[in-house]
Amino acid sequence: MSVFRTTIPEHADDEPLIQLVAPDGTRTPHEELDAAVAHLTGEDLRRYYRDMVMIRAADLEATSLQRQGQLGLWASALGQEAAQIGAGHAARTQDYLVPTYREHGIAWARGIEPWRLLDVWRGIAHGSYDPYELRTHPYMLVLGAQVPQAVGYAMGLQRDGLVGTGDLESDTAVLTLFGDGSSSEGEVSEGFTFAASFQAPTVFFTQNNQWAISVPTTVQSRVPLAQRSRGWGIPSVRIDGNDVLAVYGAVRLALDAAREGEGPSYIEAVTYRMAAHTTSDDPTRYRARAEEEEWAAKDPIDRLRRYLETQDEIDEEFIGHCEEEGHDLAMALHHEIHAMADPDPIEIFSHVYADPHPLVEAERAEFERYRSQFEDAGDQADAGSAADSAAADSTAAEEGRR
């Protein structure tokens, strides 16, 4: 895993950015990463292209739904599709993935339909998929909070004998995802400490989308983020996060090494958040149009399409079909969310603990008593309205007879 470095260059600008596919579709050879992606076929890459188109369509529709009042909030991953699709597909089936709240491409790669994400943002559920079955942790909204949990899970894998056995079907690693803003949180440093001390089988993966809400990465760190983990002795690499091939190769190498018992590693995927931080944010207040246009030229979907065109692996018919499927997915998502039923508020007490708890039961009873007051008042109001309506009808009939 020599592509991952343990030493810090004398000058920050000397930190390399590894790229396999340039924005114009040109392929750059890299011996180690080429070996990691050599098994990918044209069919695989077309699937990744479709995945990125589909998740972008769902992402844009979710933003529209929030604007229509159907979601309380939405965090777009627009522009970060390659980083997520590449990383998600690089993981093996048994690996456990721990996302933040923007990993819609990760979810898609793990077989989680977009509608299963929306109920959380609509505020009607804590999550609609089984994390163990799909090997993907629920979204985490508190910045960095998932990192110590992910490392703890990885340490548990060690103790269960699921690391370094040589069995490709059972050896397991954890992919721990967080953004550049989260990388400044104390929980990330704590995660680094435990992972390094116990050589936990986890790969830390940062999508550096250049902005922690309105704070640029250059303010958060005077050096590339990839250098942060090296103080803990955790090897790291900096890759082009808009290059799905480079992302896939780096994550595949790192996860394979973690499963084999080589310990943690860190990947900084340099990408860009094309949309707002969330739908409550206005990026025009803090970033320039020229910057957005510069990154638009590095669009990950366009990049993969150009590369596939150079390989004669894609045509207009396939591109058009993907766009049609994306539109159909967006429409299905629209109808799905409008069909979502509001849950009974009493359900919130059912998922606090696995077993009954006297304090929760007391709070449930108190809430039921509180709610019953409004139900009685509502019944009385309905009865009163019915009586008033009947009286009005009687008066109108009497006037008609006159």
C-alpha cells in the first residue's frame, strides 16, 4: 500500500493529488491504482455512470421536495457523486459503512433506495432500513459523532476474529465517512487515537468538498487534510474525488489492507459541493460564481462519460436511457413522499430502549393524558359544529317554506 504515505512533505504544496481520469477524459497511468481497478469492465463503469446519474436525479428532486414543504431539510451531495459511488462499490459485501448525512451515493451503492432516506428528513422516522442487513449505519447528523462509534465497531471485529484470517468472505473492515468540516471535530481526533493504538481495521474517508458551510478548507487547515492523520502514524493519500476510478482504486486498496490486519488508513477525496450546504444555506453569500464555474468543468459525471467515449464503451442511446431512468426515479420519489403517512406520535416512545423502561413508560402515559385533552376537546368541537350545522339547515328549510 505504498501509495499511502506516512511522512509529511517539506512543503504543503508537495502533497500529490492522485488522479486516473482527467476532466477531459484522458487516462493517466498509475501502477498501483491501475492494479486495483484492472478487474473493472466497461459494463462496470457504465453501471457507475448510471448510478451517478440516478443519484443526482434523486438528489435534485429531494431539493425540490424540500422547497415544496415536503421535507424539513435536505443536504445535497450534488457534485460528490464519484467520491460516493466509487467508495461504495469498492467496499465488499461484508464491510460495514458508517456515513454522515450526505452520503446518498453510498446508500445507493449499498442498495438503499432514495425514498428510504427521505422519511428521516421528513421527520416521520429514525430510518427505514436495517443497518445490519445492508451493512450501512444510519445517517448521523452530529458532526464527527460517528467516528468513535465506527472505530469501536472495527475493534469489535478484531475481537470477533473477523480480521486478518485470510478468508475473503468473512474478513471485514469499516469505511468511516466524514466531511472536511467534521475533520476539525474532536471526535475525529479521538477516533484516530483509538484506531492507531489498536490498529483497528477502518478506513477514514473524507470528502473535502471545499466548504464547511461557509468556512473554506484553507481556513480549517494550513496543510492538505491528508496530512492530519500522519501525526497518529496512520498512512494517508490524497486523491481526486471527482474521478470515480481513482476513488475506487484507493478505497479498494485501503479496505483490503485493513481486512488483512494492516490497520487503519486515511483518504482525502478532493471534490466540490455544487449545491448549498443544506437547503437552509445560501452559498451565494460566501463563494464566488467563478469558483463554481471552475468546478463545474470538473463534473464527475461528465468526466466518466468522456472517458468511456474514448474507450467506445458508451453511446448516446445509453446516455439518453440513463437520463430517462433518472427522470422516472425522480417522479417515483415525488409520488412516494406524498404517499407517506404521518406516524402516530406515541411511537416515539417505542424505540428509546430495546427493553421496557419505567421512566419512558411514565413519559408515555403522561403524553397520552396530555393528548387526550385535545381529543376530547376535538370531539366536543365536532359535536358542536354538527349541531350548529343542523340548526342552520333547519332555519334555511323554514325560510324556504315561507
